[in-house]
Amino acid sequence: MLLAGAAAGGAYVGGMFLVGTWPSVMNTGYSPVQPEVPFSHRLHAGELKMDCRYCHNTVDKAAHAAIPANKTCTNCHSGQTGADGTIMTTALHTTSPKLQAVRESEATGRSVEWEKVHDLADYVYFNHSVHVNRGVACVSCHGRIDKMEQVRQVKPLSMSWCLECHRNPTPNLREPSDVTNMEWVPEGDAAEFGKVIAEKYNIKPNTSCSTCHR
């Protein structure tokens, strides 16, 4: 029984290490091809200046940044008309082959399959709303999404990387109203500006294990 327990414990630790160091979790530069819809953040967030929260509408309200509902896409790409023939919604690229999966999803109810880019290990708890509402910008963790045709992971998402910010969050802080502004830069030194924000919103270093491992 002791040998079996030791073997099981070793397998568990090895499995957790493998999952925690998987390329999609640790490797910067990870950029999977979306299998169904070639969505361009450079077009939507960059050229069109769409706010991140239009599509990821729970990012400031919940732990997870929700994958957009299919209806979010069809709001612009359906071109639906009312009973009198009046266009009720914006009609952009309604017949584009790139949006075939979206149209099929709308018609059948089958969800579009998206490939996750930023994937933390299951034993790590991360709350988007806590960070966003305290002034930690999207760009701090995701980089310049507005310049990416195909999203890639630009940060390692490792424990040491998270702790670096948790020990000294001030360089990454800004007013919560500016968190989705990819082009925002502080006036003067970022750390000094962050100290003002930290004092204003009572943000302090936090390295408690229970914050991320619950």
C-alpha cells in the first residue's frame, strides 16, 4: 500500500508538472490557428477601435472573460430586416465565406469551436474582474492584441511572472476607465503614476498562496 501510494503521489505530481508546463500555458509565442473562424483582433480592436468589453462582456463582472456569444457576431454581420423591410441591424460581410461557421451556428444552435490561447492550469484561480476593476490593463497580460491578426501568448503566465506583479503592482496600474485602451501611456514614470492609483484604490502587494490556490 505504501509503494502504491508513493507511485500514485509521484504520478500526481508529475501530471501536475506536465499540465503546468504545457506549451499552451507557459510558452510565450503560442498562437494556435482558430479552426472555424479566422477572427482578426487587428481589424476589430485595432482598426475599428472596438472596446474589448463589447465581445468579452463579463471581463469586468466575473472571473472569466467570456467567449462572445454567437449573437455578438451577428449583431454586425446578420443584416436582419424588420417586417417593413427596414434594416434592423448593421449588415457587414453577410455572405463572407469566413463567417460561414457563424451563420451555421446561428441557424443550428451549434457553438462555434474556439481554440483557447491563454490557458492557466486548473489548480490556479484567476479573476479577471478583480484585476480589470483595479486598473490592471488588458495589455499588461495579453500584449497589443489590437495589432495581432492571429492572437498569440506574449507573457509566460508562470507563477514567478504573476508574483512579480503581485509583489510590485504599481508599474502595471492605471485608471480602471483606461484598462481597455491599448495605446494608453502614463504621464511620466509608470511606477510613480501607479503609486498614485494604488493609494487611490487601496491596492497593496499580495503574495498570499490562497489568493491563487484555493
